[in-house]
Amino acid sequence: MQKERLYYIDWLRVLVILSLVPFHAALTYTGLGDTYIKTPIIGLNTVPLMLINISLGSFFMTLLFFISGMAAYYSLRRRGSQAFMSERIRKVLVPFLLGFILLCPLQAYFKGLYEGFLGSLIDFYAEFFSEKIVDYLGYSHLWYLLYLFVFTLLSLPLFKKWLIKEDELKKLSSFLCKGRNIYYPVGFIIVAEMILRPFFPGPQTLITDWANNVVYFAMMVFGFVYASDTRIQERVERLKTLSGLIFLALTILYSIVFYTWLTQGTDLTVIWVLTKGIYECSAIIYVLWLGKKYLNRQSKALDYLNKASFTYYIYHFLPVSFFTYCFVLSPMNLYVKFFLVVLLSYLCIFLFYELVIKRIHGLIRSRGQ
């Protein structure tokens, strides 16, 4: 395990990040989450976009925290806790703070313009950092960085203990490999969702977001344990068929539930709450199997995307918000607008990475030498 890199985990992380562009572009027309610009639901036309938001939104961030737990295992073994924490500060906390101060107001400016704000961007900064900050989505998509940093602080003592006293980690992984014990972490996620989600449906405020706090933190810890033992990975893989069937069935159910919910006003929260934990666990297990089967290989594309993915994550919402603002009131077909936003956003991020970020990295490396 320590000698062979799990390339499929890199691929899954990259694909989750790349999916943020169509996911956030679709939110404008489905109302299934937080985005800067929203339009009324316009009937069956929006169902394909709902499928994007439903299938991804119910599990892909949970998967990202699971992968973060795996990454923590390999990173701590390789470099130790002090270097690991220094890297977390440099690559997680600092980008979060800078992004919140500089990037989030710029993204929210297009929401302000769409809703009638008439001032300049400079004027809007005062508007943003006021009591309206929640209406303007606060730290927006950067919430993941804040949660990841806090969860790292909370989990580091446990992770260090497990790596120092490896027998404890081996005992835990051995327990999970026996009989049907692998269902314990799955069951915990399902029960946590059922109990907490009705009372804490969001948004991501960290302090009052206990459903996400418990689920994401638990998945990060389980990702750490999962990475430590190939037997657990093989055990999870055996659940692929059942997980795939549940994943498919609940995707169809969610499509019906959310369409009815949004278009007819029928509150179907109970169905969603009772099934969300089952859905996200099944989806993660099935996606892990698909990744291991079809994506566990190195390639030039993966090397490039591994380096570029953080730029895509940090900056993707800015072009999505800008182009959505440009096209949302256009008489063009809904899907023409959606695909234009997606394609132009990818193009802008690609050019920004190639022309700006790579050159900055090059200058830093040349000065370091």
C-alpha cells in the first residue's frame, strides 16, 4: 500500500472538483442549493439539470472529505505531523482567508447587480461585509477549506496516536474486516443523517451545522482508517453490486421527490432525510469501485489535473457567476445558456491557470533556487 500510489483516488478527487462547474451552473435553474443567481423553476425542462444537482449534491462533498482522510494518512506517514500541519496552514487556511476577503465579494457582486445593486465594486465591498453577508453567501464554496482545516485540528491528535501506536489502528481495521462489521461506519452515517439532518439542514456555518459536521468528520476519520489497510478496501469492494443498485434506485427516487417538492410545494423532507445517509454511503462505495476498476492508472492528464485542480476549485465560481449573470436574462434556450456558462468557465480557468498561476509558481521556484 505504501509503495503503490492509488491513482484512482487522485482521479476521483479531480473529477469531484471539475464537476463543481456544471453543478454550480445548474443551481441557477433548479434552486437545489446555494448559488448567487436563481431563476424560477420552469417545469420538466429543468429535470436533466436537477439530475446533476441531485446525483452530485447528495454525496460528492462527503466523498471529498473521505478522500481528505485518506490523504491525511499518507501525508502524515510521509512527513510527520509538524510538516503536515504547516502544509495545511499554507494550502488550506491561508487560501481560505484570502479567498474570503478578496474573491467572495467579487463573486457576490454579480448577485448584487442581478438584484438591483447600482454601486461600483468598491461600494459593494462595504455592502458585502455587513449584516447582508449571509444573503451574499459569505465564504461561499470556500466553506470546504474552513471545515477541512478545523477537522484537521480536531483529528490530528487521534491520527498521530494511531500512527504511533499502530496496533490500535490494526485492531480497528481488523475489527471492521470481520463478518459484517464494515456496516458499522455505514450505519453510523445513516443514523447521523436521520437524527441530525431534520434539525440542521444547512447552510455551512460550521457552528450550527451539526449534520454536516458529524457526517463529514466521521467520513474523514473513516477515510484515514480505510487507507491504512487493504483488507478494508477489499471488504468495501464486495458491497459494490448492492451499492450500485441502491445508488441507481435512490437517484430515480430523488428526481421524483425533488421535482415534486420544487414544482408543487409538497414538503418531502422526511423521505430525503430517511434516505440521504443510505444514498451517500452507497454512492461512495460504488464510485470507489468504479474508480479502482477503470481509473487506477497514471497518465499525463492526471499529472496535469492534480496540479491544476486546486486552481479550478478556488476560482471556478467567479466565471460561473459572471457568465450566468451575462446570459441568465437572455431569450436563448435554457440549455444553450447552461452549456455556454460551463464551457466558458472551463476556458477561463484553464487560461488563468496557464497564463497566471503557472508563471507565478515558476517565479517562486526560480527564486527558491
